[in-house]
Amino acid sequence: MATSAANTAPPPWGSNGVTISRQLPEQQVGILNWSGNQVRLNFQALQPYGYLRKLFLWSPYAANTAAISTAGPVPNALTQLGPYRAIARFQLTTQGASNLYDVTGEDLGVLNYYRNGRMRTGNVPNSTIYAAIVGSPGSSLPPYGSLFGTANAQYYGNFVANSGLNTTSCWFFEIPITEMFRVTSVLGSNGQPMMSDMMMELGMITLQNIQQNVSPNITLNPLYSQDYIAPFKTAGVGTVTFPSTTWNLSRDAFDVPNDPRQLPPTFLQDYIITRQGFDVPVTGGKATYNFANAGLLLRAHYLFYSDLGTLGTNGQWIDIGNGNNTQAQIQFGYGSIVNKIQETVQENLARSSARLGVAPVCLTHDFMDDQSEVQAPNTANQTNIRTLFTGLDTTGLPPTRLHVVEERLIPVRSA
């Protein structure tokens, strides 16, 4: 007997015309007199609609005049990731308690790089790193450099010293919420594989009906500083002031289907992905970072800084892997004796460069470089999970702080 059209199952989630993603403005915040102090961007909780997959934070083209004293600013050096120093802290919390994100602006740049193969805020390649990995940079290199513009425009925005002191560039960050996985298998209720070896998008945040109250908390660094903690680095009595700037938050979210039979499978919402940064000290040319027991560790990114306390050096990024530190060692392991990875820092950089096609911006362990979760350490089942660095410089301007950005897949619903 033929099945009536009324009883025919509709196209499932993942079908064209059912899974509809929309990029829409979320909120806009204006700030006045951004200068020598931290500023909080007063964004509200995200609108309660849809399945969130990414956010975009951007400060648009503007003709803002920068008031600068005769001492003037100097570029935050090419290896200091100057524009990323605009953000002191970016948090994205659910229910006012759990952090999906808790990172710095530089961390956001690193996450952009390893997600999109670029760390982009303008059109100048980070020549120091690039030259050390693949030779001298040229005009045809990919635009992933950390600074804007040309030799006379190397500050936040497009600061041109001899043409009105205006910012004329858009500063843009993609903030991923989900991650594409090549899932090896999903078991059905009978315990048998329901589907296998498929690309799936995990980590969607359900905003519908305020099931998860998601709030961004963003603090900007001072616009200028005599240390490496701001977009502008000044000397003496130099100051920088933007009388007004605008910051925008946009969203990319899936629509909620009207037909309950077309809702996404529940297992796609059984996980969240957290991205958080933590610090540990570097002493005697060594640093050990211990990972907490929570979910699958997808990636760990490692950045080194010097906080010696001397004026002008606090927060200075140290380019580990180039120069004198090429043979420093990294070991990632767990338990008492198990080493999963052992390599030099230069080998680590070279691997990222070969895989992504552009120079790396930091050291990293990517446990899902094939987009599969199979090699991601299940931290809940291991003990003494750590990364050990040895042979780091102890002379000149040595690193004093290791900053680690963790990306984890966390289960939020039990079967």
C-alpha cells in the first residue's frame, strides 16, 4: 500500500533548506576616550534564538583622530602581535558560571590561525617568524601578519603618522564555537553503529528559549603603555587617545526548524568546546604545564612571555623556536613514564608550517589534525597529563612565563 504524502518523513537535519545558517548583527557597543586605562565593553547576553556556531567581534572603519603627545608612540614591534594586545580578556560564559572562552586577544589570534590557517589583521606578514621557517618574506606571502598596513602604518587600525593620525582599517576576529569532526562511529540505542566516518559539527550552543544564557565579557587593555601590554608602545610621556570607537558583535547561528522531526540529533548537542588560557612560571630554562582532568584535549597552544619587571619588557612575547632556542625540547605525556610526543621546538614549528602552508604563530600540539577525535587524549581517563619544556634560554631576555591555550571537547549530557 502506498504511503501518503502526509506521512512521508520530512528531510532531516543536515539537508538543504533545513539546516539554515544566518549571519546577523548581535550587538554594538560604543566607547569614549579610550586611552591609558582598561575599558570594559558592556555587551549583554546573546539573543535567545537559534543554535550558535560562531561569533564575530570587529571594530569597523572609522576616522578616529588619535591625540598623541610630542613623545609619540612607537610600533609595538613586529614580533609583539601588537593589534591583538587590544583585548585584555575575552570571556564567554553560560549560566553566569561556566566559561566557554576565557582568553586574551593574542589567544583569539592563535585560535584564528589554527582554525583558518592564518593569523590575519592586515597585510604585513610576520617576517621574523616566517623568515626563520621558510626564508625571507616577499610581497606574495599570505596576509597573516600581526600588524596593519605598511612601514608607516604598523599600529592598531591603520595609524599613519603623517596623514591625520586616523584609524582606517577594520579589526576582525572570528570566534569559533563549534568544530567539524570526522566522527568514526555513533552508536544507536541498540548498541550498534548508527553512522560512521562522517563529518559532523559538534559544540552547538542552544540559545532557543534561553536554555543556556550565554554572555560575552570583554575588557580592553589600555590603548598605550611603556610595556608590551597594549596596541601602542610609548616612551616617556607619550600618550594615545581614541575619542570614540565602536565595537560590534555578530553571530552565525542555525535556525530552529518548525517541524520537530527536523531538529538536530541530540548527540550533536551532547558536547561543548571550551577554549581557555592559563599561565605557569618558567624557571631555570624549564617549564611544566599540568592539564586538568576534563574531556578530550583537542589542541594545546604554547606562548612564552618575559615579565622581568624592567620597564619596557613586561609582557614581551618571546619567539621560542627561532634564534637560540631551536633545540629546546617538548615532551607531552601522562602517567609516570608515557611520552606521547617528544620533539624539538623547531620540529614542532616546522610541522605546523608544513601542514597549514603558512608559518606558525606559536608552538602547538594538535591532536585532531586529521579532524578525528581518535588521537585526542581523554584526560578523564589519564593521570599526570603534562607538557614539559627543557633547554629554554636563561640568558639575555629569557622567558619567565608559559601561557597555554587549551581547546577541549567536554560532554555535557550523559546517555
